Amino acid sequence: MKNNLQYHPRLYLGNRLLGKNLIWIKHRIRHGKGGYYLLTAPANREDMLDLIPCKYIQSIANRDRLIDVVGIAEDEEDAQELLTIIVNDCLKERQDLNLEEYLKCLQSF
């Protein structure tokens, strides 16, 4: 399988993943294992983020598109909580919902 997954330098992790082995988690994600959910940069300009279940990552990653992962959650509920955290951080920092610009700014720190 191609490794088209690019992890954001300031990767968000769901509360249930804090303190767990991130290298092992990324390995499992790359092979489509586990119930993880990825929050990624959107595939289109209409969405703010995509929420991708790990079980679909192999078929998506084999396309020519680079997948920019901004967050990893243990399950769907954890992913929804993580999405709320990211949106609230963006609002707090920028006073708007331009997540694309917010995440770009995070890379420069």
C-alpha cells in the first residue's frame, strides 16, 4: 500500500488516545486495523474537515491524493469530541472558522 498519509506536525489526539503509543497507532492505521477515525484536510473546498474511519483508509490512500491527517481519535464519539476541540481552538485563536488557515498557522510554530 502507498503511504499517502501525512501527519500534521501538531497532530490532535482524542482524549482516549492520550498516553498511548502513537507509532503503533499509526502503524495500525496504515494497515486499516482498529476502530480509529482520522480527521483530515477535506477532499473538497466545501467541507472544513473530513472524518474517515480507519477501515476505509487503505482504499483512500491508494489514490494519488495525499491525505493530510490533522487528528486521530479512538472511535466515532472520540472523533466528534476532537472535532469540537479543533473548532473551539480555531475560534479562540482566529475568531472565525477558517480551519484551513488555522492549521497552516499551527505548522509554522
